[in-house]
Amino acid sequence: MKQAVESEALIAAAEAEPSVATLLRRRRATAERVRRHRERQRTGMRIARIRFNSRDIAALVGRGFLPEGKCTDADFECAVLAMLDIIQA
């Protein structure tokens, strides 16, 4: 009986461990993320997270940088790039 309980515990522990395929996928994903990061560094590109509150969004919509209604991340990216174009002109 004791041996059966120990065997069940070992089986449960083995099933809880991630599979080799899962570990390889994680490693590949990590390597790809690092590769993109190094490429951005090499080319001088930086990523910035910007938080917009409802007042900021209303101002961007009011000035025509954002469409009315639900906006996607791409819409916000275009709005920021458009403002940068104006600043740099």
C-alpha cells in the first residue's frame, strides 16, 4: 500500500513537470525575444509604454489624432507617430 502511494506521488510529480517540448518552446520564445531586443538596440529603436487616461484620449480624438469609438493599439501608435511628425517638422 505504501509503495502504491509513493508511486502515485511520483507519477503526479512527473506529470506536474513541464514536458521537454514545452521547455523547448519556452527557450525558443525567449531566444526570439532577446534577438528582437538586440536588433532594436542595434538600430537605435526603443519601445515605450504610454498610459492614456480618458482625458488624454478625448484630447487626441478632439484634435483628430484618434478615431472616435473603440481604438486599437495600432491607432494609438499612429496617433503618437503623427504627433511626433508634427513636432519634428
